[in-house]
Amino acid sequence: MRNIDFYGKTKLVQNKKVHFSLASLALVFCSEAGFAQAQSVNVRHAAAGAAHTVKKKTSHPPVKGVTVKSASVAAPYQAETESTSEESVIVTGTRETGRKARQSLSPIDVVTAKQLSQTGQPTLRDALAQLLPSLTVPTAGFDTGALTDSISLRGLNPNETLVLVDGKRRHTTANIYANPGPQQGSTPVDIDMIPMAAIDHVEVLRDGASAQYGSDAVAGVVNIILKKQDHGFHAQSITGITAAGDGFQQGVYMDGGMKLGSRGFVHLSGDYFHTDHTYRSAPDARVGRKINHVLGQPEQTRGSIAVNAGYNITDTIQAYATATYAHRHAESYQNYRLPSSLSGYPGYQAIYPWGYSPLETLDENDFGLTAGVKGVFYGWNWDLSTVYGRDYDNIGLKNSANTYLEKTEGRTPTKFNQVQGFNDSQWSSSFDISRQFRFSGWPHSVNVAAGTAYRYESYSIGTGSPDSTAGSGSDALSGTNKGNAGNYSRDVVAGYLDISTHLTKHWQVDLAGRYEHYTDVGDTQTGKVAMRYDVSSRLSFRATISNGFHAPTLAQMHYSSLPVSPTAARGLIASSSPGALANGASQLKPERSTNISAGILLEPVRRLHVTVDVYQINLRDQIMPGGQVYGAQAASALQMNGFTLPSDYHSWSEHSISANWFANVASTRTQGLDLTATYMTRLGDIGRIDWDVAMNLNRTRLSHQTMGANSLPLLNAQSVAYMTTAYPRSKIIFGGRLTSGKWTVGLHEIRYGQVTSQVTYYGGAGYTNSLSNTVYKQFQNTPKFITNMEVTYRATPHLALTIGGNNLFNVMPRRVPDGNRYLGVPQYYMSTSQLGINGGFYYLRGDITF
């Protein structure tokens, strides 16, 4: 009998290397936060997150006609090879153990901690966007939506991507993206709240997987695998600034492992990250000066920690636990208010003689806790676990006002500590089993996996402080009134069965089925069939067909808010609220999808590995805000829900005040192609070059629109563009990395394809009035190329320094015409997921490793 081993008995020589960076050392001892990140150095955890290797002879009598194959999982560590990603053992998209990425029945990308570090990006979200063409991030964000980091796969809303941590469902943010755009309505997992220092690698499954993992896995699955080493220490520093000289960023990352007695491990990780504002606004048309900072990157400070531990209770039973905690403070500028807006309020006029720019603030606390036991019993691999996660957001305002309070009480508060408060929690418990069988008369092993899960979800909306709700509320964002606050919850019960085998020596098949029951939206059944045929060791074909679903989130069902600009107000009200029901709203239904994909894997020449996959995703009953109403009708709907509008709203244009709600607005068809290719060139004594090319082609079209109570479509042309053309038609990443002695030089080009938007026309003095809600200008952000480069010098085995640049030549998006910018300020259109608005980013990186 062999002991279960969490952390590996074989000590690799590479693990004992020490990499030391003067920059990192200074940060380790001088940084107030004292957090830093570690990445694996020439070592990968081959099967992190899966059951660890157990081989046990069974003493019970065998079942007649059935032979039990010894449960086996790959050893926890393997040395990094020339083809790390393709040779990595994966745990995502399969219930079998020991399967490598190149052997997968579905397309999957494996991104190592080393690759994440080489991007120079100090956040996980932005690092992944530099490496994966099928993954995109927002161009920028509005209001509180700019304060949560979201990702999208294959041109679909972030809600359609499921995020796991070590194979367990991760809780989502409580901060909904409420503003118009392709991310509207999303409450994604904020992956940047997980310390980047804790991450061993990331597995990205580019395929529908609801039958395997449940709701949200429509576009794919991102599985974050944490480090489990029982030794070593690594710290890293990334310091950078934009080409414009603003947006200074500092990231400090640390992690290390230790033994837990002789049978376990503890791995500790922590990040500290800070970024300053960037300012990309054009001059405010009302004053002719760059005084309005609404277009730019929010300021953010974030600290996060993670503890990952495991212990072998017996030779066949393991206990494991993971805990993460993160706190973030962020601030986002709102539109500038003119001094004349305070002419009737002398108290505020004295405080803001030159006008003011409100700042929306976010104080966020996020934590997750996983505990479980797993092992082998009579040949069955089993895993019993429970996961609790919670995200709490307190949204406030600085440099704001409530003129009602001055007029009625003579008070002039400028800071509102609690305008809105949101809490989201998930508690999931699951039991999973798997076993490989050999049946008499069937020459191939059959892997059977099954499981059941229970999940409790809750969502709370807190009431704003009295100062933020009095009258028309705090300026820029009014506080949540009692009528729109509340506590909501639901229960989810699920069960699945997964069977995989070979039909012939070269033909594999995997069948999965899942049933889920939601106490608020009913039952759903999903299934998946995946097949692969290996013609030879250099040519394989694969295909999948599945159906999936995304249940409406509690936030989509119950959230309400009213952001107010100097001459506009755009309310989002709950679909079950009086104002929405009076205008024809109905209960939300789950989104449902049908996914089909087919691919080829080939090695035409030695060391050249190519994969090509085509896919189609039919998404029905897609949830987005719809049924928009304007003018007096919108004002009535908002007032029915307890909102109070500014006293001068009657002077605004009819199209400057609106209200809408979430609905099942349409059905779409997304078609695309993914291509990856890698090749290694040996240069003799000089070194080697690792070449890589990756491409995603993607197109989404509307196939059906839902009609409202007025027999008109729930979507206008602008909203249709958010769903169909706001994501790039293509994204291509190509380049290589030269390794020669102590030097490493990486050079990559990223091409972002075209995005097309329908932008609003504005008129009046200073472009203050929206002119139409039916006629828009088609605006195209043309394709853009950016260049990323970095140079690393390892002066000694203990010292590595890097200098690099992302978007080296400071390429910017195309500018929006003057007449299509509110107040003339947002010169770049933010409601897309193409090229970012910050421009070039240049950085220094240092590493220290024991």
C-alpha cells in the first residue's frame, strides 16, 4: 500500500534554486502591506485540485464479471517540459484522472503561473487577457460597475462563464454591473479577489459544460488551481506606469509553503495591489477645459491572502481546506457639476466654488472557505466537501451633495458613507464518487462518476443612510430607499452522472447528464456527449454536443438603482417591482443554450502542435435590460418604486430620463473558430525560441426578439449592438520567446478585431441633451494592433530582473465624434470589450525565491 502524498516525495533540483531580486527585497521589507506573490519555478503541480494518487489492493471479493482497476492519480509534481501546457495533467472538463491537456475531448487552455508573470500585468484578469484570444475584458467601465473585474469567453456576457477554484464553484460578486453595455446585468466572479500569488495554473475549458458543472457554464469554465507546495518562498514586485504618466501601479506578491507534520502541508499566499486614476476625458464642452474625469481607470487598493492546507489522516483518507480573504477600496469619478448648479444653495456654493466631481467609492470584503475529505474506499474515489463564500460591498460617495438637506435643514454633507450596500453569499456542499471498471466481454475500461450537490444562495440589498435618501438623494447616486431594499434567497439541488470509455482502441466517448432544481425558477436537465478519434499519434478529431443553462441571478431579479447625471437620470428597476409590472414586465426564466463544437489536433512536423476548433452556441431567452420607457412614463415608473427625481427634471429632454428592467429579451447564435499552434526552434549553443500563435474568430447574431406589452421589441438598436457586435470579431495573439543563457526576450503582437456600436446623438449647449432613443449613429472601432515586449536578465541563479511594456507604441481606440459624446467628454467608447483606453503600460519586475 502506498501512502497518499499531497506534496510529493521527490525533491526536484529546480525547487532548491534561489532567485533574488533587489527590487522585490526592498518591497518585502519596506512595503507597508507586506504581501507578495510566488510562482512555481520550473515545477508544475500536475494534478492540483484532483484526488491525489492512491493505489490500494482491494481485499473484498470481486463482483462477478467486473474487475476494479486500481484508483490512480498522477503524482503531484512534474518537472516543466518543453511543452508544459499541452503535457499538463488537467482536472477540468473530465472526471477521469491523469488525462493531459493534449488528450482532452474538449478544447482546453492551461496557463501556468510563470506565463501569467511573463505578461507583466499585475492582475490575473488582465494577464489572462494577454494570453487567451477567446477571453476578453471590458474596454472600461461606468460607475460602480468599473470597480469589479469581469471576464468574458467567446463574446458572451460574463454571467455565461463559470469560475471554479480547485474544481469547486466560486461565489460571485455582489456588485452588479448595472450600466448599459455588453456586461450589463452581470455579477461575475471577481477573479482578482483571489491572490495571484496563490495560483499554480489556470485551466480554461472552451466548451459548454453545464451537464458537468451546472449553471453558468454556457461559454466555458475557468478553473483556478492553487499551489500546494510544502516548501520554498517566493516574492515578486511589479511596478508600472502608463505612457501618459498616470495610472501608477504597484503589485507585491508573496507565497511560501511548509510541512504540516510529516503527512501534510500548509501553503500561504498574499497580494498587495494599488493603482492610481488614469485620465482620458476630452475637454468638457460646457467649459472647454479638461475638468471632467469621468473617462478613466478608477483608483484601487486591494489586499488579499490565501491559506491552502492538506493532511493525510490515513493512508487512504485526506483532509483539505482552503481559505481566501480580500479587501478592496476603490474610487470612480462621476461627471463634473458646474458651479451654476449650486446657485440656489449658498452653503454648498461656499464648499464648491469651482464646481465638483463626485467620487463613487467601494469598500469590499470578500472571503471564501472550503473544507473537505477525500480518499478511496473499496476501489471508489470519493470526495465530500463544503464551500462557503461571501462578498459584501458598501458603496458610498465623496465630494457630493444633497441640496434638499441644505434647503430643509441647513446642513451640507459632502460625504455619504453608505449609499448602497449589497451582500451575496453561496454555501455549497457536494459528494462525488468515481471508479474505473473492466467488464467481461468489453475490452476497454469504463470510468463512472456521479455526484450530488446542495447550494444555498442569498442576496441582500441594504438601505442607504438617511442623508443619502432624503429628498432626491445624494447627487450622482441616490441612496437605496426602503422599498427597494430586501433579503432574497433560494435553494438549489443537483445530481449528475458521467460515463466515459473507448468504443474502439482509438475512439473515446464521454456521456454526462445533470438534473438541477431551483426553488424559484424550477427544474432543468442538461446533457453532454463528447467524442474523440485518434487517427494516429499526430492526428486526432474531437466533437461535442451539449445543452446548458444560466439561471437568472438573484441580483438580476431584485436589483434597483437610479444613477443621476447633471441633466439625465437612467433608472434600472426590479422586474417584479410595481413600476416594471405596470409597464408589462414578467418573471425571469432561465437562459438555455445548445452548444456544438468540432475540432482537429495535429502535429504535421515534430514539435509543431496545432489545434483548430469550430463552435456554435444557440442561446435562448437571454437576460438583459429591456422594455425601456422614457420621459413622463419613466418618471412615473421610478416614482412608483419610491425614487425621487431632481426637482429640475421637468426641464430635461424626454430622452434624458429613462427606466428599464431585466427581461428575457432575445435569442442569439454565436459562431466561431479557435486556433492554437506552438513550435520550438533549437538554436544550438545560442538557446531556443518558443513560438506560439492563438486566434479566436467570433460572430454573434440575433435570431429572435421578445415583444413587450406594447407589441414592440424589448430591445432597441443600441442594446442589440451590445449583444451582437460589442465584442471583437477576432482576436489574434502571435509571437515568440527567445531563451539564451541568462537572457530571455519575449515579443508578442495582439490584433483586436472590429467592434461596432450604436451611439447616442447629443445636442444643446455643451451636448447636454439626448436627442433620440430610436435613431443612433453606427460607430466602428477599427482593428488595432498592440505590441508587448519584455526582457529578463538572470544575473545569478539568485537574481532576476525584467523590464517590459504592454502596448509598447501607445495605441489608442478610435475617437467618438463630438456630437455623440455626453458633455463632449467620453472621447473613447467604453461599452465594448476591445482595446483598453489606458494606452501603453511600462513596468519593472523583480523576483526573489528561496
